Amino acid sequence: MDTGRRILVVIIALSLLLGVPGLVLVPPFLLWVGAGYALSVAPEWYQSDFARWLGITCGGFDFALSPADEARIIAAGLNPDAAANAAAARSWCKSIFGSTIDLGIQMAIFQYESGNGTNMGSCDWQEAIERRWGNSNQAAKEKAAAQWLLNHWEKYGVRENNPTARAFIYPGYGGYIGHCSAAEIGMGGFIPTTAKSVCQKGLAKSGDDDVKSCDFWSVKVTFHAIAYWLHAIGYRAELSRNEKIAALFGWNHDSSYRNLLVSRAEEINTIVGDVSIVGSGGSSASLENLLTSPIGVIKYAVRWFLEQVGLLPEAPGWLAMPLYPEDLLGISQLFDPQSGHYGKDFACKLGAPVLAVADGVIVEPSPGTYMDREPAFGNQVWIGHGGLFTQSAHMKDVYVHGGEVVKQGQVIGTCGSTGNSTGPHVHFAVADKHPDEFVNWRDMNPGFLDPDLYLGTCGVQTVEA
């Protein structure tokens, strides 16, 4: 019997001998020793599965611009946070739905629907619905959708996690304050039935819990919601001006307002051009509403005690490693843009399993595009993660296909040496562009990001490119 188990046996025996005092005093010591033992013999399990059981997870990631882009956007009198989140939402919409949504139209809608997030309504939801629709069937539908959203927000703890949302959602999730014309919600100005549809059909497909929460008082969620609904109504960046105005009928029936949106979008697109997202971050541990159930109370107590003794697990990283630890034979090449190497190479045995580093959707480069034609990468897999993309290249076998939803740790193929390779390894890369946006080799920088900024981290700070 090893030392750790002997200690556990001794503590259990003491608790039985001491009776009631032992039951009060010994369990914390038992938890302390047990946690220390588990951390020493199974650290990977302790920092992943056990952490998730305790409700300790990355709370999603936020977006920021490169310092140069941020300064340029501010000088133009525009909101850099809006531009960053619009760019992230554009990439997400492209990766999940294949639609091109320009930054300008998203930022124009954000401006005119809520004054760039400064006007989110001042009326009770039920009163606003009744003023707009009376006692009609539509009013009943809007109230039902609003109630569904209130339940959804409670499930995700939106009121607890976002101080802005807390100011608009009633305590106990009994209602909300919305825009007065039709109980429109938050920064995007969605009526309840539209907001519910956006939440169920669009935001639910994100790998980011923040986005899936459908917190329409969050800038990040709002831009993802705007991008999805533009996709749903048939708006596309490549349409003509008149076609864009026609597509926006699904947003608003007023033709003069639609003309205003398109005109403002054209102005913003001219000013903003293209931008680069150079960093992402997230909360170190999402705080579940643990005190609502008996098991939640237990988790809360365990978390509190482990934090006091310095054994609380860290939040699992957003991106796991692309290989099992036993298959990793070392790092054969680092990320080095100056030499033209835009990823990190993990040496591995031929045929070793290659893993998805995070939840996402498989994205295949479109036929004829640069990433589809570039032979150097050999067999490659791209995964969209809601704003960022990961690439695993030189694979021997590929087990996934375009549009397939994958989970973190899922085997997506095997280690190989296809393409421009001198031996079995996984070329792993992180990009803020969809693979179709790369036109030639010069697009690699900017485009690819240092994988070390994202692998195994939760709360990565914004960094300079």
C-alpha cells in the first residue's frame, strides 16, 4: 500500500475513534489529503474533469484589436471594441454558416439600434408588448418567447455574470426592461421572438459559453447575434447596394431606415478597412449559481475549502494540446514569422492520434482557394472556434469532414508526414482568418497567431502582433 493510501486509512480510523468530533474535524483533513493525493497521481484528471465537476471553467474569450488598428479606429471616432467584436462575429459567421457579413453593417446597426450600446430601453417588457400588439396572438407569442429567454438567461447566470444585464433583468428573472416600442432586448434591439430564434438557431452553435448565454446586453453577444440575423435574412457583403437594402427588409420594413443603415455601413467600411484581432481572454473561472441545489452546495463548500488550502484546480485551458502526452516526442519547430514558419510543430509517432484542441466546427478551404491549393501542408484539418481557427497539418489520415461538429479531445486524424515535411509531426497553427481569406503566402502575417498565446490558457491577455 502506498503512502497516500496509508494516510487516508489512518484519517478514517481517527474519525471513527473520535466519534462526532471526528466527523466534524476530520472530513476537511480527509478532503485536503485526498485532493493532494489526487493532484500528485492524476494531475491531468484533477485539473480537467474534477475542475469541470466543481464548475470551474473558462468563461469564454473576448476580442481586441492590434494596437495600430485600435489607434486608427479611435482616431476615426469609432468604437474599437465594436470593431473587434464585429470582426470576430464576421469570422464566426463565415466559419459556421459560410456567409460574408461586413463590419460596416454590423457597426451601423449597433449605432442606430442602441446608440452604440448606450440606449437599451426603459420600459417593462409586458407593458411594451401589450402597447405594441394588444391582446393579439402575436402578443402571446412575444410574451412566450420572452419567458423562454428569461429561463435561458437564468440557466446561464446572465444576471449574476454581467453587471449591465443585472440592471435590466429583474431579480429572480421575473422580467426585464426593454425598448419601449416593442420590448426589444439589449444592444441589438431584437424583439423577443427574433431574439429567441437567434439564440436557438444561431448563437447555440458557438463554442463560447458567453455567446451561447444569449446575453444581449453584452457587446460580444450582440455582434454575434447581429451577424447571425443578417445571415438569416439573406444579407451578404458582396451584394449590390440595392440588394442589401432589399435584404434588410428582414431587419426593418422602413425603406428610409434601411437606406440609412447601408449608407452608414459604406462609410464605416471605407474608414475601417480590414482589422486584425491579436488577442483573446476569458474569465479565470466561471461562477456557477451553485447554491440552488444540494449538490451545488456541496460543490461550493468543496471549492471554498480547496481555495483556502491552495489546492483549488485552475480553470481548464481554452485550447488543449493536439496530442496525448504519451505521443508527444518533443517540439521540433517554434512559431517564427520572420523565418516564415507560422505554427508550432509537435513531433509524434507516425499514426498517433491527433486531437481537436477545443470544441468547434470543421471548416474546409473552398476548392481553388490558396489554402486548398497549397501542397506544403499536406493533409490538413481546420476547425472554427467562434472567431478563431486552428489548423493541424501534415496528417496521415483525416477522420472528419466539413461542417462536422467536434468536441475538445476528439480524434480528428493521425500524425503523418504529408506535404512539405521531413518527418512525422503535427504542424499546429492558430489564425484569426478563415482559410478562404488567405490569398497567397504574404497573407500569413498578419493572419496566423502565436499558438503559445492560446494553448492551455484561460484568460490570455491581449498582446501585440
